[in-house]
Amino acid sequence: MGAQPLPLRSDGYGQILSTPPELVDRALPTVDLLPPPEDGRYASTVQAVPSEVLARSTWQAECPVAAGELRYLTMSFWGFDGRPHTGEMLVGASAAQAVTAAFGTLFESRFPIEEMRVTRADELDAAPTGDGNNTSAFVCRPTRGARTWSAHAYGQAVDVNPFCNPYVKDDVVLPELASAYTDRSVERAGMIRPGDVATSAFGEAGWTWGGNWDDPKDIMHFSATGR
């Protein structure tokens, strides 16, 4: 995964290609980066961002949020492999309680998540491989197709299983190989659907869901800011 660059389109995205057969019903095992919960129960931590985590993240001095306004979270989640794991995430300080509570609800429902780790700085400029499925929050980047900062750049938005819940606008599908998941009539593990546990958990915190937008449809996206 992540090793086959896609040919670039004129807009800078990778070419939108058909989903490989092995990813049409995606259920890949999770690679543990942190020790899994010992008792199999949900656990979360909230702390200031450790210097080594900040150094490998997308944060830089030009970002619209200061490093001290971010929090480093660890949270339990269930993988597609049916095992509990521990993930990590950076969020804005004001979002920490809502995010840990929402993922606690997802854990209790055994909603599967493939990967949950801090987005690295090198990923911003990496060639598009079109197959990413990392659940993450803080990424210091502009809104797609605009010059204003994204809600992700403030740590006020979360993307959940992006391959299973792609961003769709006109002929753009992101991740680029996730076209099979634009058909929402076929229910598969890890998908977010109206009124399900994911939309309910974030909705209880007052967060909005990009799957309710008309254009684009950002099915992976939950936001505290409405954008």
C-alpha cells in the first residue's frame, strides 16, 4: 500500500482509476504503532503535544494554530481484523473532549477503523498513491480547491476511514482509487451512513458531517466549524 504513484492529472490530483479488486471490499489488518489496550476496553489520553510528535507532524510556524493550542490524543479503536488497537491523533484543545467521547462511542459499537496516526509532514508533498485510509484530524493545509485554511489546520475536523468514505466533487474522487465506495447503496464495513453510530456520535457533540453536503460530498469528514 502507498507504493504505486498514480499518473498526475492537470489539476495536480492523481488520475481517478478503478478500484483494485482486493480493495473493493476493503478489510486490511492494522499495524500496531502503539501498544493495544491490555484489557480490551476503551481508553483515551489527552496531553500537550510531545516535541517528537510535533516534529513528525505537519505543524510549522506558519500554521493558523499555535503548537500549544493542539493536544495529542491516544484512543482505542477496533480494527478490521477484529482486534482492539491504540491510535494517535492531534486535535485543537477545544475539540479534545468531543473527539475522545465520539471515538469511545465508536469503540463500544465496534465500528472498524483501519489506521489512526498523526499525519506526517512528508505526506503533504508525497506522490498520490490513491489508497490511503488513515483516520486523522490535524493537517496543516488549505481547504481543498481554495486558499483559506481547512478546519483540519485548526485541529477542528476529523476524517474517518477516508478510503471507505471518499470525498467526491464532479470527476474528483479522493482517495483516487476509492471509486468503488462512491456507490453508497452497497453497505460495507467502515462506511459512514446517515443516522449511524458515527454520525450520531459526532452529532451529539454539535459537529457537522460532510456527507450531508450537496457539493462536494465529503463523506469521511466531521467538523466542529461546519466546513
